Amino acid sequence: MSPLLPQRGFAIALLLWMIAGMSLTVAAVIHFARADVAMAELRVREARSQAIGRGVAQLLSRDSAMATQTPAVASQESKAEDEAGTGVKAGEKFFSKRYEFENGWAVSGTLRPSDGFVSLNTADRGELMMLFTKLGEADERVAAALVDGVMEYRMDFPGFRYSEELLGVEGASRQVYDKIKVYVHPYRTGAISAAVASPELASLVADEGADSGIATDTAPEGSDGASRGRIEGRITFESIAESLRNPNGAADRSISAAELVMKLPDASELKQTVWVGGDPSRTLLRSGPVTLERSRGRRK
């Protein structure tokens, strides 16, 4: 046997191992490249959803204002557009409309007044306890501690600027927050109205025997619904300064939540809530996250 044969066999085996290693490397690169492409597509869709959601929220607010100013014309347009399947409902507690775009996206939006939610800045103890125990499913001890934490937070700081600040309150937990986050907002809008609240929240308010609301926006300083500075509406540096000049100002009930349902060409369904101010320019206060409700016709 030639002494070169074992060396040749070793060289062939080494070459095969190198080819196998390179194949695995290429497969890994392709795998991660596909993941990166999918992530990029997801980010593009999310950005597009955010942009469309903000635009539809302003359109919804504008159309609602126009319907209020011209009820006779709005009634005729409502009837005509309802027959066309657009879902306009003018002159009701909620204003709803459907918008369609050339790229195949269709967005249905409903304006819900802000007093259909619990205000983290003006809710009293009874309202907060109802929220944390009934909707947050927290036990009495945990709920009481969380209510105390909210009250202390409102006294120690100018007020809640974002709903997520509730997670920084002593006694808060992610489990409770995730269950109540869709029912709260950080704006000063006074008492809850069961007439415009979501079915889950409205039933609780009705059980309390307070269709007109539980808390009041004229509570004296130091009461359960009070907080330092009595900042009304949006919490900004300007609103803080104004609250110091006018500590007894009225709550801002002109803020609305645009609840949007986006249907994509691939049958996916996205949901988003965009908060809109009641000023003439219809300022966008905040765009909530876009959540996937249905994917290609199947419930997620």
C-alpha cells in the first residue's frame, strides 16, 4: 500500500468536513436573513399602521365635528353613506365611519368620549377600587394598596402623564395593569358616564348606581379625587404652570379616543386607539400600540 493513500483519505475527509461546515454556515445565514426580512416587513407594516391610524383619527374627529355643526346635512349624508356600507352614525353618542384606501386597507373608526374611561388623575377611591377589583381582578388587600399608591403618586407628582406610569406606583403589578389598561387614561376629564363607556365598564358603573359618574371634577383640594396643582386636560409644562395660576379650573371633556380596526388585504385585522384633543386643530395626543387581532382570517 502506498504511504500516500492514508494522507489522501485524510485530506478528502477534511475537505468534506469543510464543505459541510460551509453548508451549515450558509444555511444559518439564509435563516437569519429570512428572519431579518420578516422583521423588516413587520416594522414596515407597523409604521404604515401607525401613520394610517393617526390620519384616520384626525379624519374621524373632523367628520364628527362637521356632522355636529351641520346636523341636517350630516343626517342626509349619514343615510346615504349607511346605504353604501360606510357605517356613518351622526347625531348619536358615538360617531363611527369606515375609510377605504387604494392599497386595499380598510379602517373602521369610532370616537368614544373620554368620560367613557377612568381618569387616573381624577378618579376617587371608590372608582379606583371598583376598577382594580372588578376589572383588574385584584384582591381587596392588593387593590387597597394600589389605590393608596395612586393617591400618593398624584400628591407627590403633578399627575399621571401616561397610563404606563401606573406601573411605577407602589403596589402595582403587570398582571393587574394589563387587564385595566384599555379602560384608563391620564387626562383630567371628570366623572365616568356609563352611557359612553365600554360594556364592561358601563355595567360596573351602573351597578354602583351612578350613570352620571362616580367622581366629580369639582372635588375640594385634599379630597379623594384631588391632586397637587389640579392640572386639567393634558399634563404638560404649560398645564402645570396654568394650574398654579388657576387651581380651580374645569376638567377637559373634549378629549376623545378614536378606536380603530384596520383590515388588511391578507385578511389580517389590527386594532389601535388614538387619543385626539378637542381643540380646533384636533391635536393628536397619543397613538397607542398596534395589536394583531386576526391573522389571515384566524383568531390569534
